[in-house]
Amino acid sequence: MHLLKHLFSFSLIILSFSSFSQIKTINNVDFKESVEINNEVTNLNGGGLREKYGFMDLYVGGLYLEKKSSNENDIIMADANMGIRIIIVSGLVTRDRFIDALEDGFENSTAGISTDDDVVKFKKYLNDPFVEGDEIILNYHQGEGVHLYKNGKERGVFNGLPFKQALFGIWLGGKPADQDLKEGMLGL
């Protein structure tokens, strides 16, 4: 019985270490090293902090890919399962400011196609206030479209690869929302 007790304790210690090693902290936000997207395992490629004016922290974002890559064009254009996870770290990020930033991002995106209807869908899908700690997930399902989640609940789907290309271009394209965040997501 004594031996069994020690084995159990040892097993708990091993499990806690293995669970710990599966989490990566980026700017004080925990990211799982791997998540399942569309029934496929994706791995954290990288992440970073979105700042404004060089001192105002807005959110922390992480990029998940099936295979690690630092080639932004390949990532943007790929018809492969992938995702972006965003954690709001400032009360200054309101729903309206987030939508406005997406609109600007779509205008600056150097790939894919987005329409005014896509922005209307974002407004519809994200119709509640944002608070610090909110989680936004944008998961692209290969051959289908982008699934939008807020705080673990699916809000809607944007169909098509061209939309995914424009959306991911906001963070990874030639005119990214934040150059440091882009480099972090690319693991540079």
C-alpha cells in the first residue's frame, strides 16, 4: 500500500510537469502548445503583443499552424487548417474599436478578398461588449471558411479561402496591424 501511494504521488508529479510543458506564456498570457482545429492538430507557431503608440497594450495574439513556418505569404495563401487566438489585455479595446481596427486591417490587407458584408457579419457575430480577458478565436477550416469564436462559443462562419487570406493578411501581410506582433506570430 505504501509503494502504491508513492507511485500515485510520482504519477501526479509527472502529469503536472507534462501539462506544464504544453503551455507557453506570451506577454503574461498562456497559450496551449497545440490545439485541434477541424479535427487536426495545430501547433503554436508564435505570438506577441499588439500595441498602439508603442506603449498601449491592446491584446496578445498567437498563430496556430499544422506545420511551423516563418513564410507569411505561404501561411496567408495556404488552404490548410490554422487559427489565430486573441486575448484582450486592455479595457481600451471595445467592440467598436475592434471592428474599426478590422475594417482598417481589411483595407490594408495585401491578399485575398473581403467585402463590406464581411464587416457587417463581424458586427452581428460580435454584438456584445468586450472586456479585458475576452478571447477571440479565428479558426480556418481547410476547404470551408473561418469559424469565429468568442469566449469559447462559436459565433459564426465566414466562407471561402479568399476571405481567410484577407483576414490573416491583417496580421501577416505586407501592411500588418503591428510589425512586432507579425514577427512574433512568425516565430522570428
